[in-house]
Amino acid sequence: MPYFSDINVLYEIAEELFARLSEDKKIKQKALDSKLIVCFKYRKPDGELWIDCTGDEIKVIRGSQDFTADATLSMDTDVAHIFWLGKLNLIKALSSGEIESEGSVARLLKMLPIIKPAFLIYPEILKDKGLGSLVDVG
């Protein structure tokens, strides 16, 4: 059974995660300087989440969109969960096909050091939402 049975729960967590990351002015500015639009396509449950760093604020957008992503990452929500816990090697997951990619993944990989604080924030959000049992997995 997947960690998330409702994609809206994952959306809410992601929105909170990027809101907290944006509170750090250095992280926010580096993300905005990237001018990246990233699409996460999720399976089990299905959904799409877009991160748009092209404006003055980092936008987190739910569902399918009409614009084009610079990079698209497709994965099961369980894989995304393990990644945000900091327990997944992204390069290995990309190489093995656990995460499928399209577009400028090289630009996206340059963002990894910038989002590293997310690996500490994500478990806090899970606990805040009463999902602490999901922290000690993977």
C-alpha cells in the first residue's frame, strides 16, 4: 500500500515544504535565479505538481498545466516520499529508471545543494500533519 492514498495530501505537504524553503532568502533567490519550471508526475496515486521559479515567487501548482517544463520527473509517490526524506540517491534512481526524466535534468541536478534543507523540513511537516509514522521508512 502506498504511503499516500490521496494525492492531495502530498500536494499539501509539497506546498508547505516549498513555502518553508522560500522563507530562507538565499534558497529562494537561488531557486528563482535558476528560472526553472519543474514538473513532477506522480503515480500511485496519480497527480502532477509543478514548481515554477520564473517569477518573483516560487509557485507550487497542482495538476496538469498548459506550459512546458524545463525538466519533468516521473515516479511513484513512494519514491518521491523516500527522496524528500533524504533517503534516496537521485542519480541512482534516475539511472535505474525508478525515476524517469525528460528535459534539462542537468540543470535540475544543480539545484540539489540548494534544496538540501528540505530533507530536514519534510519530516517536520509530516509530524506537524500527524503523519509521523511515515518518517521512519525507507
